[in-house]
Amino acid sequence: MSEKREQSITDFLSTFDIDLESSDIKRTPERVSNLYADLFASIGEPVPKLSSFDSEDDDIVIIEDLKFHSICVHHLVPFFGSIDIAYRPNKKAAGFGGFNRVIHFVSKKPQLQERLTNELGDIIEEAIAPKGLWIRCRARQLCVELRQGSDATYSTITARGEFTDASVQADLIKLLGKK
């Protein structure tokens, strides 16, 4: 499979009349193939478990500024940023390390920011069924920046359960601020 990917990259580069024998670019097809194999590592893999434990607490849990990077499904260039998660336990809470695992999983494939946010919500909801769940994904989209020079940050939010209430969402946004 690696050879097939490398040949496809070689063929692609040759359409731009790039000197493929240049010492700078000679190993580029191999490097790009290996890079994208890593960037797409979750394709075909099972969803990782979000470890959980029994909890009688129902205070809001907030995990802020979890870094991620993914690849835009439309242009195959990176988008990256951070994710904030807030949830109110419903007899179950999640181990903090598990959030990084599931974020890594949903981001290691060609992706849309909106879908990434919702997939993350689905995984968390299935694992711990919180009373309320709110996820904000803030990202820079290089497909926009490289073509239009805009360095804006784009936000997507998914809200579930008791966190779908507009006043609760406004409180969360105010609490977490605009980082």
C-alpha cells in the first residue's frame, strides 16, 4: 500500500512539472505517504473507550483547552485548535485522560470541524450519558488561511441534554471566555 501511495504522490507532483530528481524532493513522496498514514491513523480503527467510574456528584466538570489537529476533508490540509468540554455527570464520570484519547481518535482522519465536534459528543454521551454535555471546538482552518489570508478562529458547538438551554450555553461561554 505504501508503494501505491508513494507512486500516486509522485504522479501528482509530476503534474506541476516539479523536478522529482532534485535532492530536496527525491524522498518527498515517501515522506508525504508516511505523514498521511499517521494523520489518517484512526480510519478503520475501533472507537477507544472513554474510561468511566461511578460518581454521585453532579457538579459540572469542565476540561479546557485540549489541543488537537486534523485534516480538512475537502482540501486535505490541516485545521487545528482546542476543545473545551463541560458536562454534568449522571451517576458516571469520565477519567480525564480518556478525553485526549477520543479527541485523538476523531481527529486522525479526513474530517469536518462540525462533524468532529458531534462525533466527540456522541462518544462521550454513549460512554457516560451525562445530564448535560457541551463541547466547543475552536480551530484555525489552513484551507481558508492559505487561500484567503484570513487567520480567523472558527468555533463549532454541540450541546446535549440540559446544556441545550440557551441561558446555560451563554453562561458556559461567559465562564470559558474567548481564548
